[in-house]
Amino acid sequence: MKLLKNGYIQLLIVSIFTSIIYVFSMYNRLSLMYGGGIGNDLLFHISRLDGLRAVWTNPINFVTFGGTGSGVNFFYPWLTYYPAIVIHFLIKNWVITMLVFFVLLTVLTFDIAYYYSGFILENKVQKYVFAVLYVFSTDRSITLFQRSAIGEVIAFAFLPMVIASFYKLITDDNKIYVLHLAVGMALIVYSHVLSVVICCFFLFLLFCLNLTKLINHKYRLYNLFKSIVFTLLLTTFFWGPLFEQGFFQKISRPYTPELFDGALSIKSFFLNIANNSFDPSLGIILFIGFVISCCAFRSMNLAIRQMFYLSLIGMFLSTQLFPWFALQNTPITIIQFPFRFLGITTVCVCFCIASLFKEPTKIPFLIACFLALCCVQITMTHNIKGNAVHLSNNQDYLLSTKSIKWQQDYYPKISTTSKNLSSIRNHIFYDRNGKKINVNSHSSATKEIFYLNTKSERYINTPFLYYKGVSASANGKKLEIRESNRGTVEVYFKEATSDEIIISSHYTLVAKVSIFISATTTLITFILFMKQRKSL
């Protein structure tokens, strides 16, 4: 009865219905799409998902990404993506797995958007409008359907939670927002690191807008400090292994394009909106809504005005009006594409538009707005599907090493030279003198096995990448290993052997301590949430 009274069942029904319409406006043939300018990173993320089969015991998968033993799980957050592999364990079909995951993710995004928009918005209608606008937003659609940046679109689910919780934390003395902000930020960290960087920048702007108030309310600064500490402790599981591997050896970074080229020209900014295409854009619905909200600026409350300011800043930063070329040789290049600022800009614009809907709002008008939004979405997806694309329901091809063995992000730096990269991808073994040797090997999710018959002391340069935590053994006994001249595992045999050699990975002491810290903090956070649940 309490759930019904709180409207939770109603919210769940609406979010499921909306999510199905949203996802299948694109995937109405129950097939995934890539190629022809769509689904750019789909194969990468499906392979990354397949690499999570045994991630709790073995951080490195020796089948995915060409079977080279890539350490992508050390550097690319995966915890919030893990539910998808659980779905696959049940369904056994990659296409259906991804479609179900997209629907569930959209349901989660809708529900979080609805709940946390209530920290800033005034009524139920506004919260529903915010959630629908956010789920159907063009930037989110581009991120999911066109770019297939799965980690980024997962992070999208938690952006409203972070923005709204942060605003309440710095404008309200209630300490309950400490945990909301910490959990939201932790979930973004476990989804997509670049989104953390951009999100923190916007939070800093929001902090500056309220700085004069914070000076007179030092308790709020203390709450902010506590939230930061909780966030760091909750995310130690990610940061610990990442920094350990980064300090252990030089790691190749993902592609770093020219920042200025990744920003939108003024012409492109407006043309992309007008064309309703899958090019980076705020979207025609949100743009029109934002223009209308400009007329209501004087009637906006302080919170919505600050969202309005952040919207303008976000749009400005996404374009070439900002001198991105001046920052090309700075750490800010980690964001890769300035149009990513449109993500949080979308959150802020949705707040501005939703605030225009005052109760009572006539139901027919709301239905008309929803149908218009659906039409825009269907038209946009139809435009992209009209191009040359591949409809893929072939599971073998989705996971084909031919499709994804090009991946070299997070390789040891020395492994990425053209000569070394070629020999690693082709699984070539060498002896200590650089002579090729023929070795039979086969791989599984947790280990690589090869067979060797050597008559004397010997070094074998394997094609499997070298990271901290990788080990080799024969007959249950550990073998001495070191990094080869191409950044791979080099195994040392002290004496003649004719054994099965196993290369595997395990979590180091630093990683285990990090897991313990995060798990303990999660338990404490859950207990505190239970104690505070009646306060909000």
C-alpha cells in the first residue's frame, strides 16, 4: 500500500513503457547495428563485456581483444556494466542481452531522473517532464545509438542524481545529501572516468555560484568534505588497481584527437539541431524549450536560474567559440571531444524546461508533448537507419577477433610500436635471441596455456601482455617471469622441461585492500542510508 501511495508502481509502469518505446525506436528489428557511422564502439564494448566473465577472480581475460591478455579492466570502469554479463549468463545471446540491458538502463535513468529532479523541481508533473525529456534527449541518443559509448551512457543515468544532490548539499544544512552525492559520484566513477572530469568541472561552477552563501554556512563545507571522503573510499576499488598499474609501467592512452576539431563550429551547432540528425547536438526539442525558458527567466527561482547559467556555459564550451586549441598540450585533452559537455548541459536544460510546467497541467497537452517527442525520436533514428549500416544478429561475428583485435588502448607503452604490435597480435613466440619458435597454445577466460619442450635453461618471450599480477606456472609451481623487450611476459625456465605452461592473472595485495575498503564503505553507506531514509 505504501508503494502504491507513493506512486512507485505508477512511476515504474511509465518508465518501462517509455524505455521500450525509446530503445525499440532504434532496434525495432531486434538486431544491433554498427558501421556506416553508427554503433562506432559497439564491438569494443561487447568484447569488454565478454571479458567480465571471471573478472572477480581474474582481472585479465585471455580470449577477448585478440587473446593478447589486455588489461583493459584495470583502466576502464566496469562495475556498473557488470549486470549486463549477468543478463548474458541467463539469456546466452549477445544481441538480446544488449537490448535488455539498454531497456533496463533506460528504466533506471528515467527513475533516477524523476526522483532526483524532485530535489530542485516543485511538483510531480515537472518531475515527469524532466525524466521524459532527459531519456529522449538527443545527446543521450547519440551517445547510445550512434557512438555506442556504453560506459558514458551508463554515467548519464547518474548525472541528475549528482547535480541535484550537490546543489542541495551546498544550499541546505541537512546532512542526508552527503551520501546521495557520494553514491552518485561513485557510480559515475564506476561507469566512465571522463564523465567524472566533466561532471566535477560543472560542480565546481555550481560551487562558485553559491560561494558567498557557503562562507556563512561552514557546516555545508564540512558536509561537502565528508561527501568527497565517502566518494574516494567507495571508489578505491577502481583507483587502487589503476594507479598501481600506472606506476608499475608506462601505459598507452586512448586516442587523443585535436580538441578544437572535437568542438562544434557555430554553423554545425545550429545545423545539427535543425537537421535532427545523429550528429552531436543539443536537439531540436531541448533547444526550442530552452529558448522558451529564456522568456521566463525573471520568474525562475534561484536553483533554475543557476541551471540556466550552466546551460549557457555548457553550450559555449561545446563549440569552437572557446579557444580549445590553447589547451591541446594540457591534461584537459583527456576529455577527447568537447561536445561531451552537451551531456551535463542536457541535464541543466531539462531542469529549465521542466520548470515551465506548472500544476495543474492538462493531460491532453502533456500527451501531445510526449507524442511530439516520440515523433522527433523516430524520425531521427529513421534517418540514421536509412544509411548504409550492418544489422548484426550473428553472435560469432560480434565477438570475432578480426573485428576487435585492433584494440591497443591500455597496452604497455612499449608494446604499441608497429613491430611489437604486429608480433603480439599474431601470437608469435620468440626465444631469448629473437628467433621465432613454434608453440601450441590455447586460451580461456582465466588463463593462457601453451606447451613447451625444452632441453635446457631457456627464456621464452610470449605474446601475452605484461601487467602487475600476471603469473606463470607449470605443474602447480610458479615460474620466474619478467617484462620482455616488447612489453609481454617473458618466462624463465631454469632447467629442461616438457610441461603445460599456464599464464594467468590475479588481484594484487593493493587491489585486494582496495576492494576491502570499498566493500566496507559500501556496507557502512547502506546502513547509514537505512537510518536516514525517513529524513527525506
